[in-house]
Amino acid sequence: MPAFRVNGVVVAGFRATARGCSYYPFSGATLRSLSSELSSYSQTKGALHFSCDKPLPTSLVRKLIKARVAETKP
């Protein structure tokens, strides 16, 4: 799974399979902090699931990344 780091900390990962796509923030707190905006997506404690033909909106990805990066700061 491709993952992205900021200052050495993994902040996001994406995975695509035949059944769909997933976003992994590598933190359950990230998804909980944006739960109202994510209610229309299927999810687990650590992943957000979406269809390959209906990708996550760029604005939502930015919010997810921003929230995760904020969690990593001391």
C-alpha cells in the first residue's frame, strides 16, 4: 500500500482492490474527528472506503490530511 509521510510520520495511505478503494489515515482519531463529514462513506476504525468510480472529493482529502498532520505535532 502506498503511504505518505510528513516529517517521518506516516499520515496517509491509499489502497485499491477489485472491490473498491480505501483511505488509511494510520490513526483512528482522524476519522472520528471528521465523523460528520464521513457519514456517507463506509468505514472501519482505521479506514475509509469508497468506490473507484466515485473518488473522495479533493477538499475532503485535504481535511483528512490536515487533521492527521495536526495529530502528529507535539
